[in-house]
Amino acid sequence: MAGIVSNLNAGTNYGTFSQVTTHYHAPTTGASDPTIEKLYTHVAAGSMHNSAERVDAPKCHEETRMAVQEDIFSWVSDGAPGQILWLTGPAGAGKSAIMGTVCDKLERTGHLAAAFFFSSFMGTVERKSKRGLVTTLAYQLQQHPDLDDRVGNAILRAVQRDPAIFRMSLREQMERLILRPIRASQAQTSSHSIHRMAVIIDGVDECGEELYHTSDRSKQQDQIEVLSALLYAVRDPAFPFRIIVASRPETWIREFFAHVATGKFTEIFLDNRYHPDDDIRLFFKSKFSELSRRYEYAPATWPREEDIAKLVRDASGQFIYAATVIRWIDTPGRPPQAQLDIVLSLRPLSGSNPFGVLDALYTSILKSSPNPADTVLWLKAAQVLNRSGGGTRYLPSGWTIDRLLESSAGQARVLLDLPSLVYLDKHRSPGSEGYDSFHYGRRLDVPVSVMEKPGWNTSYTFYHKTFLDFLDDSARYGNSFPDADSKRVERWLWGRFAQVLTCKGNSTLHPSVWQMANTNDASVAGGPEVPIEGGFLLTFNRCFLDLFLNYATRITGGVPHGIEEVLLESEPTGWLATSSSINSPHWEDPEVRNCMFILVHRNCRFYHTRCSPCCQRWRKEISESPDYLWKPQNSYSPLTLFLDRFCVQRIEWTAGTKTTRWLSH
């Protein structure tokens, strides 16, 4: 990269960087080049620093976290080459906010090369997957205005030479998409130094897809593969960038740095050395000052200094506690003073729990709901449904989840009116198809004015992973919500699925469905318990099929016996017609039929001479379809079906892979 070096300060006490003023050569490949488009199809766009999904991502409050930022910028400016900076600390310490703020400042000074923000609880499924990491970094380098166009063109040539590159390991992708193009660029110019640009990777501990709980692959292995690919890059003398990684100090991550990356990393741990209490106090004072102005309180008397001191002590260095407190106090329609009094009265639920005060805060907020037990059930169910969609292209939207779970109109708005914990993101790009109802609604000509409403193209989003950790740990919530264990949630979800499968007469079906089903019964295909407009019913039913099959194929064991009676009462004709009338990128019509053929047989036993009535009804309907509509590659021979029928050797669905396998009795 040819450039002119000049001094530029990144901000007060952040150290001095060398700004590169680039003699930029426009790429010889146009923006509409199909190779760029091919690369972009494998990019996790929501994981990039400036994506629409991250428009409300946390950032450091003004004048806070200055010391740790100074250390990071000093390392970028003056640290040893060929190393990784590991920013780590406990949950809620503010790692992602720091990384977001660092990205902003590096970008303004021209020192951000690329960034990737993992998230297991926010945005689309691509943000929790390793698969888009290297391709997303390569895309940003290819598009970077301050990098030599030789690098960008070499990246595109790598894609042209071998389209299978997207199916290779992260290390091989790093070699072919990033390292080789950089080496080639450096070999062609004597002035190739890229001055202290950084690559930011946040949330490595959140990498990993939900389908791994049913496979031999673990999330931890994905996280180590990510770190190994990054280490492989920094060990290459040609790699010019500084890499900053942020994660919780999980055991396997710490062992990787200690035993694999020995001597190749610098650690910044967010502990008391960075005086978090001072920053949290500054944050509280600033936010309370804003509230005082808005509600016309006297800032000299509200809140009292001793109240702020108690809040700082209770935070124990956890910035997420401070942020949640402010959101709670600022809940619309509730007096801030009364909200603050509730927080000040909280006591830790357990003296041995390091998150005791935070858990007490979460519990108090949940109990402010008109029906706390149902609210917790809904939140855990939404979390399960999002996880069961892991690996799929379109996650369940807020609209879909509301229609599935509601037993009375407006129930979702009442139970989930907890703006300090959960929200529907309103900033998603209108042209994006990240969620199921928007994808199918657009194909079924649902009016744009409807799909622009909150919930159609976004899902329920939690402010912080610590709240999901709380919901996942019965030791933390159990005393307050004893009926919210995972088994209870599973039974309740099956009940909601059953309600939709058997619901009749709540709306008018799309004509294409009952025509394909060869029936005039407009209620044949079921629907949500709360009636919806007929024009939206096919959209919901198609979303429901994805949800139901994703969930049913990922649970272990058989289908609950109660669901058999439900499936017996449901209409196979209508649901199969729904599958035929609008295809799904997750579950094509033959896959739906094949999966249901297997699913309804799960609880049949070899010592019974006849299958259950539910199994008989569904299998009869499916087997009357042409073979190509339900037999994968016509692979079910008469002997195969005979052995499966009598449970001598079953055909079983392998979760997450859309293939079948034999299970011996």
C-alpha cells in the first residue's frame, strides 16, 4: 500500500497513530461484478461494525472506560507485531461496549481494517456462526478504501479460482482469501506497509450454533477454531494487521492462550485496576442528570449521594447492572422515584452468588409484570424457539412468536412489556429478509405497510446475554419462578403447537391452499388460537411449519404422547397443502412429508401389531403422494419400509442435517 505518513492523535491520551493518506486506485472490478456478489452471499453482514443490526449496539458512555481504551490504543500503536490482544473480563463488565467504541474511533482515524461481532442472542443466526468469519473479514478488506486494490483484486481472484473455498476450514479460508492476496500485493510493490490497522473480533465465547447439542461438534470447538485461524494469521510475517479479540475468560479460551498461543498474546483483564466503580458512578450521575431535567426533579436532591453510592456498590463492577437499572427507572409510564426506590430496596438472592444483586434486579423487573410466571414462560419459550432455528436462514419473527403463543388478543404486549430487558428492534433494514414472516409475507403479497410494523422483520431481542444466562440457570431463578424449568417450557410449547395444529374456523384460508387440498373447508389447515385476517393465515401457517419441524427434529427422545392425539385430530391434507403451496428454504415440500412420515412413527413399538391411529392417518396421507414428493431420492425400498413399519430397524431424522439414518431397535 503506497501512502504518505502523517501524525494523527486518536483522542485525548490515546497515543499517536500514523495516519495513512492513500493514493487509492479504483478497483478494476466494478461494484456489480458477479464475483463480489458471490463473496457477499457468504458474508455475515449483521456482524460488521456498522451494520443495521448493530445500530443500537452498546457503546461506552462519554468519558468512561478511558484507561482501558488508552491501553488498547497504545497497544495498537506501539505493541509488538505478530500478537493478539485479548480483552477479557466477567459477564457484564462492558467488553462489547468497549469494542464498539474502539471500532468507532479506529474507523474515524482510518485504522480499522475489519471487524466481526459475534452474538448468540441478538440479530440473525449468521452472527453466532463461525462460517462467515473469514469471508466477512475478506469482504471488508476487499472494499476498504485505504487498502491497495491489488489486495482486493487478489481476493476476488481466489473466489473465481475455487468456488469451493466457502466450504473449507477457517484456516484454509484465511490462507487463500486473506494471506495469499496480502503476500501477492506486497511482492508487487516496495511500499507495502499498512500502518497499524486493527482487526476487531468481539464475543468469541458466543460463537457456536444451537444444532451442536445433537452432534459431535461443540461450540467450544468452533471457538477454538476461530482463535486458531486468527493465530495462524498473526504468525505469518506478511500479515500486517493487529488483531484484538474480546471474550469472557472461559476455561477453554484461557487454555488456548496459555498453551497454544504462548508468547503471542497480550491480555487486558477488566478488573479493579481499571477503576470500574469510578466509571459506573460517572455513568449514573450523567443519566440521573438527564432524568432530572426531563422529569423536572431538582438534581441537587434527587437522587441522594448515598443512593448513588449504594447503586455503585451493588453494581460490583458490572456495567450491565448500571445500564439495566437506568432502563428500569426510565420505564415509560412509571414514576422514576418509585422505580429507584424499588431498586434500592433489593437484596441479593444468594450471598454466594456473584450475580446476586443482578439476579435480584432481574427478578424484580420480571415480577413487575401483571403475570410474572407467564412472562418467564414466554421469555424462555421465545429463547427456545430462536435456538431451535439455529442454522436456518430465517429466524422466527416477533409476529410469528406472538401468534403461536397468544391465547388472547394483546397478551404478548402485556406479558412482554419489559423495555428494560427485552425489545423489538425497529431499526432493521426494510429490504432485509432476516425473519420468517417478512420472507413469506413478501412472497404472498402481504402489504408493505403491514410488514413495516415492528415484529414482522425482527425478533425479540434481549439487551444482554447475562439475562439469558439468568433464564438458563434454575439455581438463579428457581426460587422465584419454580414452574419455569425446561421440562415445563417444553410441555407448554408442545401444547401451543397442538393448539395451532388443531385450530379450526378462526379465519379464511388462502384460496390456493384449499384448492390444492381439494376441499372447500376453509378451516382445514389450522391456525393460531387468536384469529387473524385471512390474508395473513397462510403466512403464519408456513412460518409455523418451519418452527414446528425445527423444534420437533431437535429434541431428544420421542414425541410426547399427548401430541399424537393432537396430530390425529389435525388435518394432514391441509398442512401438506400448505407445504406444497409455498416452498421454504428450510423445509422443502418433500422434506416436510418425509420428516412427518418419520415423526409420527416415533412412539410406535415393535411389539404392537398396529401403529397408532395418528401414525396410520398421517402415513396413509403421505404415502399416497407421488414417491418423489416424500421418498428421498426414492431410497425407501419395500423392505426398508417393512422393517421400519414393524420397528425392526427404524428410519430416523438426523437433527440439523436433513438426512435420514438407520436406528437399530
